[in-house]
Amino acid sequence: RTLSYWCFSAGHSMSQVAQQAKCIILTSGTLRPLDSFAAELKVGFPVRLENPHVVDGQQVWVGVAKTGPDNVTLNSSYAQRDSIDYRRSLGNSIVNLARVIPNGVLVFFSSYGLMTGCVDTWRDSGILQRIEHHKPVFFEPKQKGGLQHTMNAFYASINDSEHYGAIFFAVCRGKVSEGLDFIDANGRAVIITGIPYPPRMDPKHLTIERCHSSMKHLPLLN
């Protein structure tokens, strides 16, 4: 048996810092919503500054594709994501998008296993070759050591006038989705093929839910 100790509240450490420090300054581009962030840290932050986003709302389009070009439902749930029809329809959708979207395109999968399974299906059916006809395809490596080389090749392909950009297959919560900035031409479109929900009855997930629910009623330190 394994006995694990999990800390689900950063407030345990942050409250000790807040009691000892005269001033705490936190800066980041991803702190909103501030109320829930303050609740997680158990610190009220009486002085707050929020700057507007540099991208105007008219410059971004967000939408949901319910079906592919063959009218197959794009449902990436656990019960459907291994379906050959779903994978082919998703691949054909990416083919169409790669044809009309310039520069860099990012495609995120919910896991490495799903990304590998889809790519294998697309390779066997010729869909991957059709995607590569429009853009060179790059894959997020599992090992961190090969990431920088892959990223450099992706950027170089986007800047190559002989190509219509490039496409990068990556994983949600992986190395590419956290901490990298795909500015301007490097990220003209982001396609998310599914949300990596944790198992509903996973003990760690249930403990996190109970922890966050109990924190809603705790007072904040100012």
C-alpha cells in the first residue's frame, strides 16, 4: 500500500507568508478571475490592478464545430473518441481548416494516446498526407529534451515563404500548452479537439472538489 500526502490548497503556505511579509506583489497575465484566485490563496489582495487585453474582441473568433464535413458528430467523449468515423471526420475538418488558415495552427488533444491514435488513423487513410499537403505537421514530443528543436523547426516553417505556415499537434496540459507564447503568425488558430476531464470518481479529483467547496466559506487575510 502507498500512503500519499496531497496539498490541494496553496493557502496553507501563502497565509504564513502573508502574516510575516509587509507587502506581497503578484503579477501575471492569467490570474483572472481574481476573486476565486484570492480565495485559493486565502489572501484578500485589497489593492488590485487589471489591464485590458491587447487583442480587441473583433480580432478573435471563438466557435464550436458540432459536425465534420461529412456530417459526423465531433464528439470526443470517452465513449466516442476511438470511433473510426469520428477520427476521420475530425481529420477531414483539420484538412479544410489547414487549407484556408494561414501561418501557424495549433491542434490540442486531450491526451498523448488520443493524439497518437488519431494520427495513426489519418496516416492509414491518407488524411495525414492531405494535411501535410497544405502545411508541414509537427508533433509535441513526450520527452522535454526534444521540444526546443521541434519548436524551432515549427517557427522556421512558418517563416518559410515556400510553405503556407505549419501545424502543430500537441496535448492539453502538456509542455506546449503551458508557458509558450504563440504570437502573431505563430498561432493564427487554435483547435481543441476535446477537454481532458479527470475521471469523475477519481479520489484525488473528489478531494479537490471538497477542498475547494470548503474554502469558499473561509475568511480572507487582508
